[in-house]
Amino acid sequence: MVQSWAAKLIEEYRTSDPRLLAERLGIEIREEGSGQIGGLKRYSEYREKPSTIIIYRDQIGPAHAERIAHELFHHLEKIKLGRRLPGSEAGAAEFSRIFTFGD
């Protein structure tokens, strides 16, 4: 499923650039300062309403494309399935690897 979602997106939008895909899907990308909440480090997050990907600058450095792809997966879960899947984080990691390394 993860590979087929990635392949369909790349084919339909004719790009494998996660930032461009997010833009074409109408998802806002915003950078915010701190992803630290107590002992928890957040690198990025997907917010459903309105569709927004938050990248936390203090945690992620230059790996924005990987984090955007990760959160795009969570967006697809919501719009295609209406929920997060069991093993959602592993699926998001695989999805981001496809966009980062072309697997």
C-alpha cells in the first residue's frame, strides 16, 4: 500500500518533491520553533484542519523533505482511510524513504 500510494502521487503530480506535492495537494507547510514538549521531541506533525504540516526548526535541521514526506503519509491516511493505520509511523517512515532515496 505504501509504495502504491507513493507511485500514484508521483505519477499523478509528475514530481517526487514532497514540498511541491504538499503544495499541489493544498497542504500548508509551516515552520515553528520548538517541538519539545517536556521530555518529548517532535520533529514534525500533521494537522488535519486546515491541512497543515508543521516542521519544528529546533529539531530537524536540513531534513525538511524527509519530514514533509512523512507527514504527507499521515495526510493520505486521513483522506483515503479516515483514520491512522496500525503501524502508522512505520508506514510513514517507509513512505518518506521512497521520496528521499527512491526505494
